[in-house]
Amino acid sequence: MRAALIAVALLALAACDSNQMVGGVEAPAPHAIAPANLPAFFNCLREHHATIVSAHRGGPGAGFAENAIPTFEHTLAATPAFMEVDVARTRDGALVLMHDDTVDRTTSGHGAVRSLTEAQFSALTLKDDDSAALDAHPPTLRQALDWADGRTVLELDVKPGVSYEELAEAVDQAHAMGRVIFVVYSVNAASRLARVAPAAMINVSIRNATDVDTLRSRGVDLSHIIAWTGTDEPDSALNVALAQRGVEASFGTIGSWDRSFARGEEQYAAFAESGLAMIATNRPAEAVADLDAHDGAQGYAALQCVSAR
């Protein structure tokens, strides 16, 4: 299965990108994955022991910057994946994609994101992880939301200075509430966001099953909750306890795990077997290939949940 997936990816890269025009109509992304109903999609993943991959910062690599639309297109040309992105705020209130407090590391510019206007931010050019200059500009959140429509799901990591109210309003204005996941880091933050945007799908840091019980006691709809369980080691006992409450577990191999897997045998499928519905990784194509090779399904199992309602 892995060889077939790589072959398809190479053909897709050689033939087109996700914005190719065919007969005057924009062609779909080669590996589009846009679930019709996110709560149902994650319920299906949990019930069928399937795992979706989220590309950390969109899957940057040589020649492709983090948090950039050309990078998202490149990732989707290779493999079906969600895109984890970072949302920051400019001086004049525009919501934009940027991980760091400053633009120095990833762009041609200098200074804090919050010190720049939207026009100044958008005029910057991006750099890849090797600091190579690219012919690409950092996008606004709206540009990313519009691009992702029908292609993939964006996970919105909310940076300091961005209020839940303004982020939810921006997502609503883009008619995107049903196709994004908000990333927050505490039960209190998830509770507040759920009050601001009851329809929001929320990936929240969870330490134990009691945290989920707290969310339920506060009236949070658990079908809209994904439990982020960290990056240290998959916890099968916690994942089982979460599943018993109808909550899906997510985990990140970003950092040391991805580097370790790159040096030897892939272990994404082994991690998934601990009860993970989503894995965030810097190596999305390799993660999907390993999951596909071990999931026992006809094709990548997560794709079978896309039409769940």
C-alpha cells in the first residue's frame, strides 16, 4: 500500500497542483479530505479504530514554509491530511497565520506581528526552515479558510492576543465553523470557547478523564471535543477512558518522535493502536503511509469516515 501511495503522490506532483484549472474550472486537491460533519467524522474514527493525520504547521519542508498556502497544497498533493496552523493578530486587527510572536524567523521582515499592519504583513516574503527565501507571502486567516473549503480541515492554534470572540466571528464570516478545529490548552479555555461558539469543534489539552467530566458538568457538548494528550508517550489507559466517554484522543509525534521514526522503522501505526483518532506530525505523508499499511482496510481507513453523518 505504501508503494502505491508514494506512486500516486509522485504522479500528482508531476501532473498538477491543487489549484490547476481544468476546462476553466479549478480542479480538486489530489488528496482532498473534507468531512461533511466533523463530530460524526471523529465518532466514526473512534468506533472504527481509524486515525487521521494532521500536518503540523501545514507540513513545511525544503522549499516550503510553515503556515503557507503553497505548503498546504504541496502536502495535499502527497497525502490526505488536516492542516494545523497558527493564528496571530496584526496591529490593525487582521487575523493572520504565524507561529512566532515575531516575523523574523519565517519571513523577510523583522519585528512583532502585533506591530505590523495587515498590508505590511502580507507584503512580507516567506522563508523555509533552512532560511531560503521563497516566492510566497504569509496568508491571512481568511485566505487560508477560503483555500481550505472543500479541500481539508484547518486546526486553528490560537496564539496570545487573539480573542475567541474575534476568531469565532472570523470563522463564521467565512462560513467555516463546520470545517475547522480550534486548538486550546486548558479546560477553562475550552469551556469559554464553547460558550462563545457552541458549534465549534475543540481540540483541548486533557490530563485525565476527570477533565472531560468537568467539561460535561459545564454543559460542553462532548461530541465537539477532541482530547489532546501531549507529545511524551501515548497513554492507552487514558485513551480507553476517553473513548468510554465518547471523546477521541489525539497525540503529537512532532519533535523527537518524528526524528526517531525518520531514522528507522515507522511507528505511527503502533502509536495509533493505543487508541488515537488523530496524530499531529511533521511527516504527514510517512505517517499516512504507515497507518494505511497497517489498518487492514481497503485504502486509508480514515477516508471511509469522511461522509459520516
